[in-house]
Amino acid sequence: MEEKLTRLNKYLSEAGFCSRREGDKLIDAGRVTINGVVPEMGTKVSPNDVVAVDGEIIKNNTDKPIYLAFNKPVGIVCTTDTSVEKDNIIDYINYPKRIFPIGRLDKLSDGLIFMTDDGDIVNKILRASNNHDKEYIVTVDKPISQTFINRMASGIYLEDLDRTTKKCSVKKIDSHTFRIILTQGLNRQIRRMCEYLTYEVTSLRRVRIMNIKLDVPVGEYREFTEKELKTLHLLLEDSTKIHEAKTAKDSPSRASRPVKEAPTKDRAKPKDQPSRELSKGERPNRERPIRNRRKDH
């Protein structure tokens, strides 16, 4: 019986160490070893292999996954690299088990961010094509016009990213504050959009991700409820099916591609037929071009 092999980045994810994307970065940086040897990207591991990151052995996580809703304060950075950034989210929460953030919220912003040790759920939530809602309350430095609301909602070309933002829902709350719901996660997207329209963001708070709302004080967290988790998984299941169907549609199968007929060596070429002698009064059968003839009346 063959041993079950798992891609290294997936192994790190399933062990609750990091997401697959972060795992790829660690592997590429040479910080991961298998049985003491630095592997290549895409290497697979067996249950008997010893996987370590920076010398720390990583074991499979058999515990129930952790899902937290955390209200990130301004000034905290969403990184798991505690050696580089002192104001990192991991040290701030100081959770007793290893967890990591799903996505990010920039240092100057506050509000809802998910924390987990379930690496498989990360890509499902972050995949932009799945159109998962993220809701924000934003305050800017000057009065908001209706033109500003319309431009933000219709999409803005961000030159430094060479991307045009998707259409989104934008509603004015008061003279300087608006609510916006995005399905994208471009870097500093809302701040860049406002800057394009000559507005400066003075406060940005995320208040909802999909079906889960921000309802804890700044700097605190809570676990997902059973109802929230069940609904979240249903939403992820539906959006994953849509993504897979779209991918299959955009990539036709081999069966649907035209098949070229292979040349046959033994195929005989047609021989010239001997010309037949015409009988008296018989005309040669020649193809003539069809012409439009106009009848004179």
C-alpha cells in the first residue's frame, strides 16, 4: 500500500502553522526542511517525514479548528513574522495556540479581521472571484459630494496598480462619512480610491466580513458561533462551486477541442480518369461562375 503524500505547503496549512501562501514564502526562503534537508517548491511529504520551520518541528493538528473574530486596533500590523514587526497581530493577541490572520487590514485601519489555524479556509475566503462582501465605514477630510459617491461606486482606475476597481455599493452616512461594501481586496484599495478623487481618509473601520459582523470592543476577540460557522461554510461551498464552474467554462476540455486528422501514408492518391470522347452534339461539362442577369422588360 502506497503512503499518502501531501504537498509541503498544504501540510503546513493543515498543521495550523500558516496559510498555503505563507507556506510557499517560507519554503522559497529556505526556512523549511524535510528530514533536515531544504526541499524544492512543490515537494510532497509522507506521514513519516519530519517537517520543521526554522528548526521547529511541525506536527499535524488534530484539534478542532480555531476561528476568531478580532477587532484590530489602529497601529497593529497583520503579520505573523514577529521577528520583523514588533507591533504584530500575533504578539498583541497572545493566543495560547498558533493562529494567523485571514487577509489583512492596514496599520492605520481598525476593525474586523478573522484569525484561525485552518489554512484550507484562507484561499476560499480571499479569492476575489468568489465575491465575498467586506463592509467598511470610512471618514474623509472634507464634505462628501454626490459625484464622489457615484465615482466610488462605478469603479476607479488605480494607475499604480494598473487595475480598475469593481463596481460596489457606496452610501453616504453624514457629511464626511460613508459606507462601502467591496468584493475585492486590492492593497489599500479604499484609501487609493479616495486619493484619486482628492479626498484623504481620516478613519477606516471594517465592520463586516460576509455573514460575520464586528461586535466586540477594540483589541478584543471572540469565537465564531456555531450558527455563524455553519452559514460561513455554506457560503464558501456555494462560491467555490461557482468558481470551479467558471474555471471549467473558461478552460475547454480536450474532448471539446477540434481533432486534426492524422496523415496516412498508405492513402492512395486519386488517379486521373481517362477523358471520354464526346458524342455528336454533346457539350463539355464545364463549371461556369454564376452571374446575376437582369432581364429587360
